[in-house]
Amino acid sequence: MPAAMVDTELIEDAVRSACRAPSLHNSQPWQWVARRGQLELFLGLGRAMVSDRSGREALIGCGAALDHLRVATAAAGWQAQVSRFPDPNDPNHLASIAFTPMECVTDSQRSRVSAIWARRTDRLPFIAPMNWEALEQSLRSAIDNNAVHLDVMPDDVRHRLARASRVAESLRVYDTAYHNELHWWTTPFEATEGIPYSSLVSTVESDRVDVGRAFPMTHNRERRTEVPEDHSTILVLSTDDDSRLDALVSGEALSALLLECTMANLATCPVTHVTELKVTREMIAGLLEEPRRPQVLVRVGVAPAAAEPPRPTPRRPLNEVLRLEG
């Protein structure tokens, strides 16, 4: 069945789901174009951060959105066939996606698309996850890409991860451009992007998480006081090389990992400030068993049952991120 038979409503619904993917400072650096019976994904020009000079993290965000899209269309009964970087003359043309009908939709596929809407970035401290061996196997199975490696950081290197986190912050103490940008994206200047006040943490809350970015502090009441310090398991996604393709597929793996954790009722928080600077990225690389390029860290754990879940962060209107042609 040709891709042209995928109707506009399905495309719009799938893109809405795709845009729930995480991105640096919730900048949402993607642009979708539906034309000639398929969907195209582009890197949105002008949405890269000062802290992301190479555009690597923007590509990771777009990769996460690409995987979210694939999950959403599968739950609707369509298999997404992805061609990455289809135009050698346009490095910002990240993917072309065509669709073929599937014979059936599984319960797992339906659960996965529900996880898209349930997932939140949770910056508060976590309780240690239980039954880790079974979960780790599920996570490794979910990352169906040989180009991306998953490392589970052992407890005895936790202090070194925390040190890398502190070094990353100390190196930016006098980086005015970085701090101006961070304040801009965490100010309620607009209701469709950036990180809302409710998603940030207070000074006391931040002190209880040893591996995390230092955002502008809020005056929210202290939450999750029954968790005095973070006991999350920290995962590292890495690649052998550092190309644009490596960044894109790392984002796809990040999406798969986050959704798998969400289906297991676990809280997650992607951590990237330690991979934005050469010094701290090398510190993280030194903790891996193989010589690889760290792309993103993820804290995984349990939020207390009585804890109020983080609110969903805003997203840009569909007409800003999706263009229908023809």
C-alpha cells in the first residue's frame, strides 16, 4: 500500500506524539514536512543552543522525536520505514519516512505510545530502582541499534560522575552567554517552549541530586523530602564515533530507553551538561569499558508513590512544526 494512503489526521496525530520527545531546554529543534506521500524530518534552523555549538544535542532531540514518531505510527497500524540523511547536499535533512500497513497492533505497541504521553523529565531525587537485572535486559532489547552502546554505571564510580557534574558547572561559572541562555529558556516568556517554573528545582532540592545540571533556582516548596539523596541508577549512551548520524541514532536510543522505563513505572531524567564540555565528556568516557564517545546520561529510579508527578512541559503548536505540502 503506498505511503500516500496515510491520511493527514494520522500524520498530525503522529507528529503530535513525536513532539513530546525531550530536547535540550525543551527547545524542540525539529521541523516536519509532509509531501509526496511521505514525511520528512529537518533540523529546525536557528534552534541550536550556545551550549550546543556543534548541534549534536539538537540532533539527539530530533532522533528522540523520530523514534517517538515510529512508536506512534506503529500503534496506529503503520510501520515507519526510515531513511536517515537522505540528501547528501542537505545535512539538515535528517530523515525521510515512508509508511506501510501492519497486519496487527500488539498490546506492547499500544503501551509504548501511551508511555509517550506519560513520560516526564523528573529533576528531583529518586529511590533506587528494584529488579534491575530484568529491567536492564529489557532496556538493552529496546535499544535495537548496534551503533549505540548502553553502559550501567556501577555505584563505585558514582563519586566520579558527581565530580564531573561539579566540574562542568564550575567551568561555566563565568560563561555569561551560557547563563543568559539558560535564564532565557527557563523564563515563562512563552507558553509553548522552554522549561516551566514548575519543572525546576529549589536550591535544597538540587543539593540532593549529585549528578544534574544547575538551573536557575526557584522558590517552590521543598518536595520529596522522604528521599534525602538521589539513589538513581545512571546510564550512559555512547557511540564509537561522533558523526551527525551517531547523534541522531543516539536520540532514537534515548527515546527507546525512556519509554521502556516509563512502561516499568520508573522515573527518568536525561543529563547532558557533562557531555557538552570536552573536559567532562572525556571524564565520562574514562569511566566506560571501551573507548567510546558519551552522548547522553540518564538517571533512572523510583519516585515515591505519593509524590505528585511533574507537570507536562509545553510544546509548540502543530502548525509551527509541521508543514503540509500538496
